[in-house]
Amino acid sequence: MLDTLRRIVQEVNNAPDIPSALDLMAKRVRDAMGTEVCSIYLRNNSEERYVLMASEGLKREAIGRVSLGLSEGLVGQVGLREEPINLEDAFSHPKFHYLAETGEDPFHAFLGVPVMHHGDVLGILVVQQRDARRFDQSEEAFLVTISAQLSAVIAHAHASGALFEQLDAHEKLPTIYDGQSGASGAAIGQAVLLFPETDLSSVPDREVEDVNAEIALLDEALVRVRQEIRDLAERAKKSLGAEEQALFDVYLRMLDRHALPAEVVAKIREGHWAQGALRMVVDAHVHNFEMMDDPYLRERAADVRDLGRRVLGQLQSRNRRQIEFPDACILMGEDISAPMLMEMPQERLAGIVTTRGSRNSHMAIVARAMGIPTVVGCQNLPLKKLDGKELIIDGFRGRVIANATAELKEQFQDIIAEEKHLLAGLEKLRDLPAQTEDGQRICLQVNTGLMTDINRSIERGAEGVGLYRTEIPFMVRDRFPSEEEQRLIYREQLSPFAPHSVTMRTLDIGGDKALSYFPIEEENPFLGWRGIRVTLDHPEIFIVQVRAMLKASEGFDNLRIMLPMITSVFEAEEAQHLIHRAWLEVREEGVDVAMPPVGVMIEVPASVYQARALAQRVDFLSVGTNDLTQYLLAVDRNNRQVSDLYNSFHPAVLHALLHVVEQAHEEGKPVSVCGEMAGDPASALLIMAMGYDALSMNASNLLRVKAAVRQVNMGFLRRLLNEVLAMDNGEVIASYVDLQLTKAGLGELIRHRKSG
Ligand code: PEP
Ligand code: MG
């Protein structure tokens, strides 16, 4: 059964388009279950109906025409109950709704299961049979399993709107694709698909006029690939036996003019560009191999795929720089690397969207630093279909909109204009203090990582750096930077902010932050070897970094060192000991620097309860609310599946924050917040009411938070804090704070926020 399941899923995933995927699904499920009918009904949200989208066994003319209301018929019942309905005789069920157009008269046995995705019913999968009999448990389990496996395919079909578009070609519905915010802001522009080189599946369809030129390109590519294979074969002679050598001959035979290339040429003659033609031919062969029962032959699919990649690599080496970037360009791709961003004309880059990746990908980090609205992890985005189309990027809420109606587009144009206007208005606050109406001050600092962040921070009047993420310069290299390289990088951070302090966090890798040259493979990386745990195990890395920091601060004396992921007191003590050692070493080398203040991040629950003990030993504390929220709520900060549960207004988070500030102040130590909560005006105000000394945030949020601070008084803030501390529901707290701040006239500042 498992094998059948795997094969159906694979085959459906390889289907060229969604209607064929659904047709295949119906056919294969019917065959696998030995029933007479298998049908797929999908929910059309705009019409609030289940539409028959594919069927094996019912009349073909009914497909796309027959539909049922959301509570109509047995299909509607399955949707309402969100569970399977298994009936020996559907006709005798009171909810049975006879659909004459489908020709379902002879079918008595009925089994329907909902297709669920993220808690929503996307459609109903139905099998029917002539004889009146109940489907048995294993059949029911099979259908439920296949429905769960295929829900992603259906979700994609649903999200792309492509299906319903086909039913009514005139009406192009706006389609919203959910992802994660990578950088806030909104943008409207024309999508340009960047496809990773040598990734066949992401080659889009394109038409060509000059067929001969495409064929010539293909020929040149083939000549080079054949040579590449011959070279490989030559090299392999030394290490491989005769049998393996034969593999290379097979490869070469496949590349013979009359084999695969002939098919590609035929596709080019139909008007496809060489890369697209190659993809189609390779896909078809891969598909055929994968369908074979013989496991050896199935594996051959990999050879064809590999050859395809090699030819594509050669084709792309010619075509690489031919992308034309429109004036307002939305870069789109599966994964976009940070260097790719740098390669395009910056003034044309309006927004970015990727189907993979998370907020912590290099690209998202760079996009935030550049202030480019970005959505990441937008899994259902049909990249090839949207190439060249107009898209709206909603980086506030992490979604992308295609086929927007005129009204929707206008709404976003207004948001973009409002944001621009708001920012222009905020600029005059640059040199004014972050101070409430009744004179309470708070220090507003920035989080940095790249050089780009520095100018933006200075322009916005930051009072120093509350978190310099040193892993970022490590992440954008292909090896550990040397002590001298690090010294130069750190000096560039320290000098522009002097005399304000710059808080440098020691290397915080692990979790979702990886160095390509220092791979960490773990089952459960967020609970694994990360932050201080790695650097205490590698004092040679830690000490070099601290020495570089100390040397870089010579003449400025504005360095503070901060330790990430501290869970126990001994980790702070051990790190302090190493820092002291590094300090003695550089002093001995004649570098004249004072011992810098050393602080710890409070970002795991254990450190919340150790806050007092930690505060006794170090010079300052800083709460990393991003990790603290994830660990307190047990919600992976990058997992879309549970992103609704990630709520920094959760009472547990607020009470933890209060506890930390109280403990730090008992010991007379300053304490700040450097997670995203500090950059959100609503949570920033609550944190200020708790008595925190400083807030450190992304530069793009600084003036917004300052404006919010300057429009309230402490009496109001303390009352608000006391009210929310008495509440027990994070969602309610978030809405209540929004409401109260809107009433207090801060609506404009908090309206489009969500992330930073
Ligand atoms: C945090 O966890 O809140 C934090 C500031 O650190 P990072 O986001 O780099 O993990
Ligand atoms: Mg953290």
C-alpha cells in the first residue's frame, strides 16, 4: 500500500499542470482502490460551493459544471463535519442530493473524505461503487492518507486560482499567497523569476522566434557537456572498475544527436526556448522511469535528471546575464541568495518573494538592511505562471497578491504612500529625545549586522548599537574571517557610533543560522548546539573573536560584549573568564583598552529564572524576545504551520519580561530588549512601562517607536500595562493594546506594523 501511495504522490507531483494532476489523482485512486468512481470536488471560496474538478467514473461533461453548496448533499456534509462519511447506500441518506448531470444513478456505496490544509477544508475526495456495501477500514484509511498527502497539491491548485480561472476565463480572481514576512513594507511591481542555475524544475516557459538560434545554443551546450563527460570518464578510469566505466558510455549515448537532443530540438521547433524544451523532455523521461516497477530502472531517472542539469548549466552560462529588470521589479525565486540581490540594479528592486527560506536566510537579512519589502517561504506561489505578472508584496503580513482588483491595488498604493508620508514626517524627530510627554526617557538603539545598517542607523539618530549580530559577517563568507579581518569589520561598527556604545554579540550560530564552512547537523537544532554552547566548545574561535573586538575598540572605548543563549551561570562565568584572558593578552601586546562591560542575553526560559544570579555576575542584561517567545511558547519562530501561535503578547512572555527587569534592577544592572518586540511601537511601549532602560531594534522602526514614545505619558502607559498584566489571553491583549493606542491617537503608527 505504501508503495502505491508513494507512486501516486510522485506521479501527481510530476504532472505538468494542476488539472492533469487532479485527473491523474482520480484515475490512480480509483484503480488502486478498485472502485468504480473517484471524484474530486474543490471548494471555490468566492462562490462558496464545492465544484466537481475531476472524476473517473462520472460523466466527463459534468466536470467543472456541477457544483454543490457548502452544506448541500453528502459532499457538503463531509465538509461541514470535517470527517469521513462512509455509507453502504448513499441514496437512503437524508442529505443525499441527486446530481443528474453526473450520471451517478447506479452508485450506491459512498465514501467521502475532506482534504484539509492548515485546518481549512479545501475540497472533498469521493469514491463510489455500484454495489451497496460499506468500504472497509483499510480502504477508508487509504483514502484519508492519500487525501492528507495530496492536500499540498490541492492547496497549491487552490491558492493559484488556476482551476477556477479555467472555468471562467473572464474572471481573474485576486489570489493571495501566504508566506512569512522577511522584511516589512509594501510594494507593487512586475515579477521577474530568478531561477537557480542548473535547477531544471524552475525553468519557466518562454516562447522564441528565432528557432535556429536556440538550436545552435543547444548544440554548443551539448558539445561542452559531451566533453565534460569524456573528461570525467578519463578521470574515473583510475578509480573505477570497468562496469562503472560503462555508465559514462550510457551518458554519452543519451547525448547522441538522435537520442534526447532530437526530442529537445523538436520541442524548440514548436516555439519553446532551449531551456524550456530541455525541461519538458527531461521531465517526460524522468517521469517514465519513475513509473517503472523495476527499482533499478526507476533509479535511471536520476541519470536523466543529472544530464538535464548539465546541459542546462551550459545553456545558462550563455544566457545568464540576459534578464531584463523592469523599473519596479519584484524578484521572485525558490531561493534567492544575497549575492543575487547585489547583482541587480538596486534602484529598480521594489520587492522580493521566495517560495523557500525563512526570516533568517541571508537574503532576508540583507533585504531588511536595505528596507526592501520581502516575503519568504511562500510555498504555494506558482513561480512559472507569475513570471512577468504584476504582484503586490505585503511584507507587513507576509503575503503576496496576484491578479489584484483595481480597488485592492489602490488600497496598497495608499498604504505605500502613507508609509512614505509617515516616514517623511518622522524624519524631523531624528535629533529629538525619545521621551514621553511627562519627561520619561528611554534609550533607543539599533540592531546591526551589515555595513548597510550603519548609515541608516545614524540617519535615524540611533543612540548606539544594542545588538550587533556578528554572525552575519561570518555568514556572508566562505571561511572563518581571520582576527585581523574581524578587527577591521568591527572597527567599522564601533567608529561611527562613538561615543555611544556598540554591543557586540559573540558568535551566535546553530539553530537556523548556519555557516557553510562549519556545518552543524542536528535533529533538533533549536535545542541543540547553538550560541554560547558552540563557542565555549571552541575557545579558539571565541578568543580570536574577542581579541578582534578588543583591538577594534582601541581609541573608542565604546565596546560592550554580549553572550547569546546563556542558560546557566557557569556559561557566563566561563565566557567572562575567556574574555578576561583575551583582554590580558591584547594588553600584553600593547593594545590600550579598558576591560569592556560584559552582558548576557536572556532568551531561554532558564535564564529568566536565573536573571538575578546572572545580573550579580555581569554588567548588563538584554532580553532576546525572538528566541524567548519561541522557547516559552514552544513555537518554532520560523515554522509557518504554527506561526499563528507565535504571539509576543502572550501573558507568559509579558510576565517573564517583567520578572527580568525587576531582577536586574534589584541588582542595579541596566537591562534592555533587543528582539523584534522592541521595534514594534505597541510592545515597545509596554516594555517601557515595565521600566526597561533601552530598546534596540531594526533601524527602520526606530523613528516610529520614538514617535510613539513622544505621544504618550507614563501614567497612561502604566495603567495600560497593569490592565494587560491582569489578562490571560495573548490575542485579547494584542487587540486591547491596539485599541487603546488607536484611541490615544497612535493609530497611524501601529496600523501596518506586524513585523520588522
Ligand atoms: C532574539 O532572539 O530575540 C535576538 C535578538 O536574537 P536573534 O534574533 O539574532 O536570535
Ligand atoms: Mg536569539
